[in-house]
Amino acid sequence: MSTVTEVRWHGRGGQGAKTAAVLLAEAVSEAGKFVQGFPEYGPERMGAPVAAFNRLSDEPIHLHCHVSTPNIVVILDPTLIKGPQIVEGLADDGVVLVNSPRDPSELREVLGLGGGQRVFTVDASRIARETIGRDIPNMPMMGALLAVSGIMPLEELRAIMGQQLETKFKGKREVVEGNLKAIDRAIQEVQGA
Amino acid sequence: MTQVQAGVSQGRRVALTGNEAVALAMKQVEPDVVAAYPITPQTDIVQYFSSFVADGQVRTEFMTVESEHSALSACVGASAAGARCMTATSANGLALMWEVLYIAAGLRLPIVMAVVNRALSGPINIHCDHSDSMGARDSGWIQLYSEDAQEAYDNLLQAVRIAEHPEVLLPVMVCLDGFIISHSLENLEVLPDEQVRAFVGTYRPDVWLLDAARPVTMGPLDLQDFYFEHKRQEAEAMARAVPVIEEVAAEFGRATGRRYGFFEAYRMDDAEVAVLALNSTAGTARYVVDRLRRRGVRAGLLKLRVFRPFPQRALADALEGLAALAVMDRAEGLSTAGGPVFVEVRSALYDRARRPLTMNHIYGLGGRDVGPDQIEKVFDDLLQAVECGEVRRPVSHLGVRE
């Protein structure tokens, strides 16, 4: 079962956590792997905390429950960080990715990370404002995830995602380009500690 | 998980949600009539299908009605008139269909309905449990349960053939777990349109209301003189569905490489303890069985696919050799004697000289998440019962705050 990569997305309603999880699953599936992508449906509304999940694997996936032992935790909104509980269950060699302008080393303590766990930050909100025109941080966070996760070769996944955005936003050139620019900038700007 | 035989299928591997998979299967079947009313978490199915209609991808007569009672009533009318009909619903929508469920079955109308399992109110809840379809277990509908999107898709295609078989002529529910499957994107293999069309064929009813050459009456008053005989015939049709379900599964298996039966016995050959589950929890239980096997526990899983007709004898054959069995019910029957699956499975074992200790775990009500650790706890309960030689708590609630 070690071949399964589990991802848990934390965000607020409207930030695109579910869309990101579904898009990631579609892209990784397109590359020939087995995937799951699903949100935790609560009484969702704009601004309320939401979670979404991915399982990505070389083998068929049978588990049908929330991700409680993630390899990767993605935090779309830094105000959700109230302490280590947001990374609960994170694998000993797991990765945390935070939408934040701060230096990643500053977050290690508040997240209570162990020696083998790594944290990365990227100012996804700023990138989103500058590329998409609105603070919807899911696509830059996706870019950062592609860069640091090692799920698959970055170039391959980036190319598939480009095609998928083309299909999804057919005829809306500026939307596709804005999103791709957001992904590419985050790939460049993500910092680790 | 279905057994996949390499090299047979001409399918295409895709990633879809359970609801998308169901809507695609409906599109490929292209029924004559779909009448439906949206309800969470079934809504996507109706929404996608209405897009297929609007975009001219199907020629189905799509009836938007004002309630689920009307949706199924419209299907009853259209099916009686000789049309191939489908609908879909969840929870309170199914409850509102109640009286019409019995009418559809009693008139022997082969309607196919996707039931996206959701808890019945109240308190109001939109998430998964099986209180909706389990309540309809005695309505005369055949019930197929689906572990994942693949099985929901495959079951829906097989449901058409089972329902319309001249020896059966009963409506079929295809159940899948709300949100857990309906809204989760996962991989499945879908068939080419022409393969689906060839598999389901054209519906040619023997008796239909609009057949002016052979006029018939359907649904007239049927009192002390004949009602009983008609119910007896309905029960016989349900019994005749048993070989038909097997034949249709065998043909589907030859065409796709995916094998289905009344249930799947996973690592049961030498199992000492096992859980019995249906729908998505069976997948999580399979993961736990593998984990326990690596630790030397002789664990097994029995995944029930067909609850109506209930495979009493075959189940008893598969279960009698166990030392202990836990039946997982995602519905609280409120009988104080255990959930609906438990009482029937335990009854199936009654006549056996050799039978396992049995216990019932009611779980996951209202969408409460059930992970591998909780299912491992069920196996702990089983192993403890084997050790003591008795079951101290025959019925318990798993994962509930005490």
C-alpha cells in the first residue's frame, strides 16, 4: 500500500479545494495511474472550512473513506492554521504546502513538524491576483504541488493539465492562459524548508 | 472490486464520479422515457442526463415532473404503454415514491432506477446510509448494490436486461453510496456505445397497453378472488430472477471480462473470521482484510451485491464454515434486534448444523466516515468472540460517540 500517495486539501468554500482535487485526479488518471478525488461535503458555503482528498496510486484503490494519514497536506488559506491539528496524521516523511508569503521555516514550529517532514510555502494569493485577477489560490497551489510532490514527472503532469484546462475552458483563451501562468509561476516561486 | 479478465474488454479507461458513470450508462442505454425529480445526492444524474437530451445526444423523452411520486408514476404509465423507462432518486425522494414502488412491481413493469443512497430524515441529513433502499426491500424491486463507480455503471447495464427478461418483468434498483461514490472521481472502464446497445438490445414487451391489436387492462381492481394469485406470481418472478441475474452476469462477464455474481467471497476459502458488507464499505473492508492477512489473521470479506432476491442458500454455503461473522448494516432498523441485513443473514444460517457466531455492527449512519481502523476493530470483536466462544454484544453501533 506504500504506493498510494494520499493528499488532503484544506481551504475555505470558494477557494477551489474541490476543483483542485478533481483536476489533479483527472490529470494523474490521464497519465495512466489509479486515482480518487473527492471533497468532504459538509454544510459548505463561502468562507467555511472545507477539505478535499486525493489518492493516487499505481494499483487499483479500494479504500472509500476520508484521508486520515496524508502524505501531502495542502493549505489554501493560512488563517486555517490554528496549530498542529491541521496536519494531523501526516506521514513521518510527509510534505505540507502552505499558501503564505512567509518563509517556510517560520511555519515549522506552529505546525509541529518532525525532522523528516518538510514544509513549503508559496504566495499563491498574490500569484492568483496577478495572473487570474482574483484571489482563488487553487491553481498556483496546484503548481506548487506538482513541483514538490514527486507524484509524477513535473513536465508530463504540467502538459496534461494544460490540455485539460484547454478542454474545460474552451474558447476562453485568457482564462486558460491565466491559470497556466499561475501554475508556472508557483512552480518557480515555491520555497521549501 | 470485480474480477477483471485481461484481453476481453474493448472498453475505455476514464475517470468519472459515480453519478457521471450512472448518467453515462443511461445515455448509452438511451431509454425511451426518463422521468425524474432532482434530489441531493442524485441531482447530477438528472442534470447530466437533461444535458444529453438538450444537446440532442439522446432521443429519450425526458419528463420533468413536480415530485418523485410523479416521476415514478410517469414511469409506470410509460412502461405500461411499452416504453423502456428509467429514473433515479435518493432518500426522501424514494420515500415519496413509496406507494408507486409497489405498483411498479405489482404491475410487473421493468423500470430501472438508480438509488443514490442517503439517510432518511429526520433529523435532516443529506449524506450516505442505506435507510432509504433498505426500507424498500419488501416492495418487490430487485436490488443491486455497487461498491464503486465501475459497479454502478456495470450494474445499471445489467439491470436493464434483468428487469426486461420475460421470465422476470420486475423493476430493478441499482444502489450506490451517496457522496462517497456519487461525488467521488475514480477510474472505471466504460464500454463503447455500440457494445452497450448490443448488450441491452431493443425492448420488445410481450404485453403493452398501446397494442391496439391485443387490447389489455392493467392495474384494475383485484380483490379476494385474484390478488393473492398475482402476488404469488410476483414472488415466483422474484425466484426466477435468480438464474436470470446469473445468466446476465455471465454474458456481461464474457463481453467485458468483469465477473459478477450474487456476492463476492474475498479471501474466504480458509477464513476464520469475516465481515459481510455491501456498497462502498466493502472496498475499505477489502483493504483491511489484506492488512490483517499480512499479520497472519485468517480474515475474509463477503460483499453482497444482490439483496433482492436474497441468496439465502448460497450465502449460508459461503458462511457456514466461519468461526465468527460480523454483518455490517448501514441502516438502523430500530427493531432492537439488529439491522435489516443482519436479521436475514442470520436467518439464512439457522438451518445449518455448523454455523458461525454472528454479530451486527450498525455503522456510518448519516454519512459518518468509516475508515480501516474501525473495520479492524470489528475484526478484533470477532477474534475476541472466537476466543470466548460467545458473542457478548450481538448488536452494536460502530464509530458512534457513547
